Amino acid sequence: MASKKTPSITLYTAQTPNGIKISIALAELGLPYELKALSLSKNEQKEPWFLAINPNGRIPALTDTFHDGKSIRLFESGSILQYLVDEYDTEHKISYPKGSREYYETNNWLFFQNAGVGPMQGQANHFARYAPERIEYGVKRYVNETRRLYGVLEEHLKITKSPYLVGDKCTIADITHWGWVASAGWAGVEIGEFPHLKAWEERMLARPGVEEGRHVPSPHKMRELSKDKQAADQEAKETSKWILDGQKGDEKK
């Protein structure tokens, strides 16, 4: 059963589709937390103090005081989301009761995003925006796979006629997808091709918790950037530099 303990949460994050998943969930649950914004361009996520929290050197990560009074670390966005609902969502605001049909359906879509949409769209972003040279095969491979996965979401929403991915309420299944779908244009995917998914994205955006959480730790600009080619090209150029520098550092290890 979920705990009634008082949160002692610190969120380690940056303005990315994965990072805002957790701040949105925290906002939806109304949980207090301390914020530690990491500078990815300065490679803070690879510093020893942070690797002690997430050995993989990626955001988001979270620490909390566990039932034994000691600190617990959480990393990987799906694991963090499951922890938050298990520990704090006693009223099932963004989850369903364990063991219910909807609980398992929520997990289906949570892992669909973590294993499919996120990795594929991330590679689409890399080859379309950040790679030092344009490799047409890589661009087409990952943009098309992202489009295929969006098609799965589109068909699901069309068939179920539900406002959210699982039933009539927003859950961690929706939260885990939103930042990525909101960034469709950045990956070269036209969201207008998927009318049910587009309507879902806008429905999510209208939620106060999403509006609050998406601007942590800095303003969420991806929806606007995707519509402004000049600004998008400049942002991609700046981001590409630190991504490629980070790759060079990994090669030396």
C-alpha cells in the first residue's frame, strides 16, 4: 500500500522531454520538492557526485527519504514515475489501483514510451539535428520509426475514443509521452498527420499540472522552436556542440 510519509524529494533535472516528465508528475500530485538543475552543456551529469545518484550519468534522477529513514536514489524516468505513484498517489490521481486491468494497461504504455518512442525519437533528433554530417539513411530510419510509433498511439486513441491513453484520466502513461510528442516537429515529424494524437497533446497542455511542470527547470520552448526554422537551427547548432564534445569524452574512457 502507498505510504503516507512526508516527501523529502530532490529532483535532479534539465529541460528535456525526459526531465519534464518528473516535474509534471510532481505538479500533478501536488508534491513539494527541492530542485537541482543540471547544466548538460557543462557535463554536470557526469560529475562524481551525480554518478553516485545515477551511475549512467543521465537526467532525470531523484532522491527521497525512504521508510527506513535513509536516502533512496531513483533513476530512469519510468522507475521514478512508478516510485512516485507507488509512494504518494494514494488517491490515484495519475494512476490506477495495483492489480487492476487499467494498472497493467498503464504499464504497457509507460514501457512503450520508454523502450520505443523515447529512444527512436531521440535518435531521430540526433541524426536530423545534431550529427556533424547528414546521413540520409539514419535520418530516414529514425524519423520513419518515430512516425510509425506515433501511428500506434494515433490508432489507439482513435479506437478507444478515450481522452487519455488509459481511460478517462491522465496517468503516468500520458505524462511519459507528452514532452516527446510536444517535440514532434523537432524530430521532423508533422504532428498534424495524427489528428487524435494532436488533440491529445493539446488536451494535456491545457492541464495546469502540465503547464506548471513543463517549465522546470527553465522555460519549455520546444513547441515554439519547432515552428521557427532560424531559431531552431541556432538552438541545434549550440546543442550539437556540447553533445559531440560529450561523445568525444566518452570515447576516451
